[in-house]
Amino acid sequence: MRAAMIPCLRRQPGKIVGPFADLMGKVYNLLFELLHSNTSAGSLGLAIIIFTLIVKLILFPLMVKQQKSSFKMQALQPELMKIRKKYEGKTDQMSQQRMAFEMQEFQKTVLQSEYLDALKAYHNTGSVAELAALFKKEQDYYWNECQYFFAE
């Protein structure tokens, strides 16, 4: 008896992931073809290793940013834990809102003090790099906010 033929369903990549996956595939194929033309054995394994190293090198700056952001959040944790401990036994809505408000105010205070430091440095030096650092701190702050709310 002949087995029923099941059509192969292929999922199409999205508009964001698709071009990225195509680019990665082309880079890998180019690397494999280059290695395969120059070596007779082990070109597949070598291509995988080299491709992995290339990807890690490309993602290294993002990893460093993430670690810096994580260290900043760790520095704020003792104060945030004090606020949480203050409202530990209180489960009513008003107390929860007050705790969220205090945590938000604390984070704003930290951010504002960093802004003031950057603005003072900019005023003293007139450096555009100081302004860039100021905007980066704002970006990091909002990223940390997103991480905090998704972590809970």
C-alpha cells in the first residue's frame, strides 16, 4: 500500500527575521564554499566554528551594554529592596500603588542626579560626547525600566 503523501508546510519568515536569516545564510554559505575550495576535509565543522566566532564578535558590544546595565541595576537593588520591605505585608491596592510610586521616584532621582552630572560636565567642557552620554543614560534608564517590569 502506498503511503499518503503529506504536503510539506513551510513557514515563511517574517519581515524582520527573514532578511536577517537570509543574510546569515549567505554569509555562512560563502564561508563554507571558501573553506571547501581550500581544504578537503573538515570544512563543514570549520565553517561552523568560524561562523560562530563571527556572530559572537558582532554581538559582543550588545553583551557588554547588557552587562553594564545589569551592574547598574544591581547597584540600585539595596535601596529598591528597602522600599519593597517597607510595604512587605501590605497587600491593599493603595499600598501597592504607593510602593510603585516610591520606586519610580527613587529611579527618577537617580536618573536626574546622573543628568545633572552630565550637564555640569557639558557646561564645563562644552563636549558633545557628554551630551551623547546624557542621552545614552536616558536610553539605558528606559531599557532598565522595561527589564524591571517584564521580570516580575
